[in-house]
Amino acid sequence: MAYSDFTLATVREAFGLTLEEKRHLFAGLVGVPPSVRLQTDLDENGPLAIAINSEKARSEFLIAPILAEIRRQATSPVSLFSGVEFSVVPEQGLKGFCDYILSRSTEQYYITAPVAVIIEAKNENIIAGLGQCIAAMVAAQIFNQRAGNDEASLYGAVTTGTNWKFITLIGTYVAIDVDEYYINQIDKILAILMQPLCSGPILVT
């Protein structure tokens, strides 16, 4: 079993999680304006990614530029990993590859705690990716605790590149944001992603 094998039902049962699906998690959060560079990339390459309509194209032309922008705008050091293995507790199924990982760290050659963001890219079906994302969040929580970084809150996201769904994890309590954010709300997406990297909580997708 690996991250990709988990569904919402199986991840809840496996790790004794409580799920909440009716909260507006970021309704009052002020947006962060994108740079001219990012906005140009999205304007030029967004239509191409949508036309190709593959997970790889959306990852390369939409998700990766947004995460690169996070590194540029973050007030603290941020390391970015793409398509890396993140096996934390293999015997419990917390193993496999994550599409993107962001850490609050200067280290770029290997993953160090605190892991801040795990982002799972899904071509079309965001809901189907929620279980996988939450499993990776649980793994990140354990990874951080082992390193002595017991963050109170973890964040997560599942995205198609154009659509973003965010999650928070506090202890065994998981909140799935009732709202879904779209690429034309890039300022809000940036604000949510930057929140755990520039201040208190931690974000995993």
C-alpha cells in the first residue's frame, strides 16, 4: 500500500482521523499579488496546459511556476522538491512519491523538517486525490515530529493546476475547505500557500 492507494474512507479509518467538510478555512485571508513574471507565465502557458490537458502539462506549466513564485516571495528560506520519494512509515502505507514538497529549510539536496507543503497534482479528479493527500499529510506530521518539529497545524492541497482544494490537519482533526479556488484567484492561492511558509502553521498538499 502507498499514498495513492488511500481514499478518504480508508485514510480516516487507518489513522483514526476526524473529518470536517463544511468550513470556509481561508475566507478572511488577504490575497498576495502575483509578480509580473508569474502572471505572464500563467497568461502565456495556462491555455497551453489546458489544451494539452495532461497531468504532466498542468504540473509543468501551471503548478511549478506557482511554487517557484512562493520561493521568490517567501520571507523565510524555502526548499522545493518535485517527484521525490517520501517514505516515512512504509509498514502503514505511508510511502511512495509526492508530486511536490515544500520545506521551511535552506537544504535543497534532501528533504529536511519541517516539511511545509505536499502538493498532489490530479489531472481532473480533485476529490479522488483527497485521501492520498491526507495520507501524505499524516506522514509529514510524523516526519516533523521525529525531527523535533512538532508543528501544531499542517496544510495540504490537491490541484489540477487550474483548481485548488486545501486541507488542514491538527492532531487527528482534518478540515477540508468547502471552497475551491481557481487560477483567476491566484492572489488567494498564493496567500494560502505562503501562510505556513512565512509564519506559524505548516502546509502539505
